[in-house]
Amino acid sequence: MRREAGWFGEEEPELVYIAGRLKDATRLEELLTAAGIDYGVEADEFEGGFIFRRTRTGAFFYVRTGNAAEARRVMADHGYRPAEGAG
């Protein structure tokens, strides 16, 4: 279920995915919600493109660290390439 930033409290949320398209973000929200995984999402900028690099805006998906492995498994099972863990 989608949560507000305050829901994470003092815990540092873990980035699991950056959606560059609204279609991908919407589908991922549905998948995480159906799997019972709480997540936060916020818009932010990232660099994209292979030949011509440019700054784009995307949806950054975060989960609690304890849920990161399960979120990544669900995403991989549905064709998403999850962001790698910081650790």
C-alpha cells in the first residue's frame, strides 16, 4: 500500500526502483499493493539516455529495508529491473 513519507519515521527508506514512465509507475504501484508491500513514491530527477544524456523526472519507489528483498523479488517476477541495494 502506498504510504506518505512520514510513515517511514526515523528509518531511512531503501530505493528499489525509478520509473521513467507513468505507465511503469502505475503498474508497479498495482503490483506492490497486490503483494501487500508498503512503499513510498516521490517524483525526483535522474539522468537518462545512452548517447544524449539529459535530466528527466521519474517516480522513485522506496520501501522499508526489511521489505526490500521481497519488493525486488515481486518486481523481478514481473519483468522490472530493481535498483540494486546500497549494501
